[in-house]
Amino acid sequence: SQTIHQWPATLVQPVGSPLSLECTVEGTSNPNLYWYRQAAGRGLQLLFYSVGIGQISSEVPQNLSASRPQDRQFILSSKKLLLSDSGFYLCAWSPRTDTEAFFGQGTRLTVV
Amino acid sequence: GENVGLHLPTLSVQEGDNSIINCAYSNSASDYFIWYKQESGKGPQFIIDIRSNMDKRQGQRVTVLLNKTVKHLSLQIAATQPGDSAVYFCAENWAGGFKTIFGAGTRLFVKA
């Protein structure tokens, strides 16, 4: 069966520090991968999606970036965090574009 | 489009009653729709989906209705239980679109 792992679960980082969140999927190949952000009490905002290794599409301009160095690995990064980067970050995968997505447990990031 | 800037609307129902959660989607070309349930501090989980060639689909205690004329989607939960308390999101997807767009979400409270 397929599983998605996302870590860490919680993270407190100072303003201006770098960020690296990692997500890996097991039990499938060539998945579509997604990073979403969710502000407290709000909906999900799509940040990045990837349909293959090295292929990243950005949905919103910001100081975050994403990379897909391996087929089942998706990384969200920042060189310098802002207070506004605080939120709940969710990684997800789907086997195709017209199927449901499966989400990780999320990372709660607090920038202080 | 994405309603990520809105606070979540809330629906409060009595245990045992039926719940109806509504969603308006944005893209008339969308041909696949999904409902997700998100419990506090967790990632969204798939509930039920429907494709545009259908107007109704039933699952266990849940029914999704699709009205393409007015671009409206609804989720009906029968005999609502305390465990149904969560935030519910609708999502839309379209052929050729490599991403899923989420609605703003509705918070469901179930009163015992």
C-alpha cells in the first residue's frame, strides 16, 4: 500500500533562518506531488506541484521554493523565513491528475 | 478560484440530524470533484468523489450532489455523529489541469 511521510510535525524557526521540509511517498511510482499551505482556520492554498523529477510549477510568488530530486521525494525550502510564512504545510500525492489526493500529516511551522 | 483568504463558514447540527454542506466551484471546465474531511491538526482525508457525467453519488452515510448548471456541489451526511465534527473541503479538478483547487471549507459542529 502507498504511504506518505512528512516531517517534522512541528517546527519553530526564527525570522531570517532557512527552511527545509521533506516529504516522501512509498509504494507508488511517478506520483504527482503537491505542497499546500493552510493558515489557521482557513482553506488550503496550493504552493507547488510536480508531475515528475525536476519538474516544479509554482502557483504563488513568494520566498519559498520546491524541489523534486527523486521520483518520490518533494522538498519545500526557503533561504530566509518571514513571519508570514507561519502556517500548516501539507504535502500530498496523487496517482493521476483526475484522482483524489492523499495527504501527509502536515508540518506546523511557527516563525518567531 | 481559490478562496484561501476567507474565514471558514460554520454549520452546527444536532446529533442524529442530517447535514448538508454546500460548495460553489469556479471552473466550468472542471470534470472531477472531491470532498475531503480534515480533523484538527491532521491532513485532509478523502470522503467521496464524483465525475461530471454524474449528478449524484452515494457512499456510506454520505451523498454528493453535482449541479453543473449553477456550478454547485453539496455533501449530505446522514445521521450526523460527533465523529463527523471537522472541516469539510470541496475540491475541483479538470482534464489537463495538473492540480486540484480547494474551496474555502466549512466547519461542521455536531451537538450531542
